[in-house]
Amino acid sequence: MSHLRPFCGVRPKSDLAGEIIAPPYDVLNEEEAREIVSRHPKSFLRVTRSEVDLPEGSDSHGHEAYEKAGENLLQYIADGWMVQDATPCFYLYSQTWQGRTQTGLMALCDTREYDDNLIKKHELTRPDKEQDRTDHVHILGAQTGLVFLTYRDQYATIQEAMTKAKALSADWSVTTDDAVTHTLTVISDPALVEAIQTAFNGVDALYIADGHHRSAAASRVAKLRERAGTSGYFLAGIFADSELKVLPYNRVVADLNGHSQEEFVAQVSAHFTLTPSESPEPPTRQTMTMYLDGAWYLMTPKAHLMSDDVVASLDVSLLQDNVLGPVLGIDNPRTNTRIQFVGGIRGPQALSNAVDAKGGVAFCMYATGIDQLLAVADADRLMPPKSTWFEPKLRGGVLIHRLD
């Protein structure tokens, strides 16, 4: 069961939403963040990437940066750029991109459900990133980034309640420069709020699609604050699995780990059938493509690699376990600096360009399915890092949860 809680959200003033909502903090470097803020002074990056208001080279994970983020958030509220609802509400956050719409319920989830694995995970967290999010939330007294959750779209009561919510008039709708239309709707009617709560009580499990570090940090903050106020809850955007779009998460390795091209191809061929390919994109699940020395090759796993295991059968596992680790020496892809992960939104051209410029080898993956993510989480297993790339990205500054 999932016990969701409405809350008094802080949100952009309707006519300023287009100036405030910003790309997620973790998809930009400092230079990119500063450039956006130079064009959009109200950008929420001044809260999520507050080093843009500090001298260049300042520690983005230092106490000064967190304090500056808190000052900026309070200033946004004091200046009326963002407003807080007076009564607890739920919210709908919709994104329309390339003819598709995904709509999530914005609500608070209990950190105890995360601790008890009722909110299921599929990735490990890194202590440094967990600490960064913990410090950011604790010092600001607010959660400025949501945890992206999903559930199986099989509940008629949820479908009915969400249909009623989607019929409400939106508070604002803006299209960002990446051609995504973002829409926020406030659900304040007590009867509909109660209907949504009741409907989600029947959900068997929620699953983290993205935001493992934010949810882990929320759990830590709840303990630090002894669950005072609403600190025992975290901000979540909850989307039906049927609406989500997963793109591949591709790999570029800087070198061949000391192998000649002939030696490398021979070792890969022990486990995969390599076929020259005119297409840089793999056609089906359990295939991938490789870019080497100016050419693309289709990689098809040989029979001895086939498995029913929910993790070993993943395309990203087949590559990691049989090529990246044993052949290219990428034993720990979380920390190895020779591997670069490239989101599928950039396309295969980004892979070939990287290899053409600096050498090495690139792999274009078939997207991990949302069904595979759920199966791994249900089995209490972990996926290899960077297995999924969700698109469109959820913007920062759409909604904030203050730890009152």
C-alpha cells in the first residue's frame, strides 16, 4: 500500500513559470548553468546550482553554495516569483513531447516506505552524491528536486481519479527550448484529493525510475530532523508505467585497454556475432551496435550468453559482463574514468563523433524496457549503472516541498 500525502506546495507564479523552471541540476556543468542564468535571471538553477551566484571555481558542494541556495529560494518567495498554497493539495505535472504526453501526480511519499522497500529500488547510490543531496535539503529546509516514481498502470480506481484530475484547468503551461510543453495543475478539491489518496492506497508497490540519491537523502534528512514537521516525507512525481519513454544509455570507452583492433575484435567475437551494419541503431532487445575505426557493427549475443536471469539478460549486463569488464578493463563503471555514458537523446552521431575525435570504441544500446526495470526491482536486484535514460526530463522549480 502507498500512503500519499497532499501538501502546501511552493510553485512558480503562473506568468513566470517559463522563466523559472529549469533543466535538472545534474545534466549541466557549471558553464552551461551560468549561460542559462545569464539569459534567464529567474531560472531555478540559482537554487539547484547556486554556484552560478558565487565566484567561478567555487565549491558547488560546499556550505557556502548550500547557504546561497537557501537565500535565493527565500528571495524567490519574498519577491513573489514563487507562491505557496495555503491548503494541502495534490498536483499534476504533464509533459508533452514528440506527440506523447506523460502525466505524473505530485505528492509526498513517506520515507518509512522507502526504508521498508515498499518503494522499490534498482540502483546503488554513491555516498558522495547522497551526502550532497542530504546537505542541500537539510540546509535549505526544502526538497527542490522530486523523486521520479512509477507504478503498473493496472488500477481502475487510479485511472478514474486521474481522469477527473486531468479535466481540471491548468495553472500554467509553457514550452521550453527543447520543444517540451510542461503543464502544472493544482488539485485542491478535498473530495478529489481524498479519492486520489484512496486509489493509491491499493497500489502494490511504487518503483524508483530516477532519483535514488534524492530518496536516500530524504531518508537521511528525516532521521536528522527526527521526522519533525513534514521532514519524514519526500516530494515525488508518480507516473504510470504505460506513459513513460525510456531511451538507451550508450557507452564510449576512451581506448581498447592496450589491445590492437584485431585482438579486441577477436575477443568480442568470442561472445558476440559481429556483422557490418548500415544502421547505427540496434533493431531489437538483446542486440547492440559497436562503432570502431569508422564503421558500425551489429553485435548479436551468442547462445551461451542467453539467460532467464532478470539482471544477466539485460543488454547493459551482457555488454558489461562480457566486453566492458573482461576485455576493456572497466571493472567498476561507476568510478572508472575511461568510460563515458551518453544519453540516447543525443543519438548515435554523438558516439561516432567521440570515437572519430579521440579514438576508442562506442556502443549503441537498445533501450532497457520499463518492464525490465520493474522485474529487477521486484526481484530485489540491482541493474548496472546508467541502464536507463528517461526523456523528457522533469524540470527543476516546477514544485517545491518545504520541510515545515
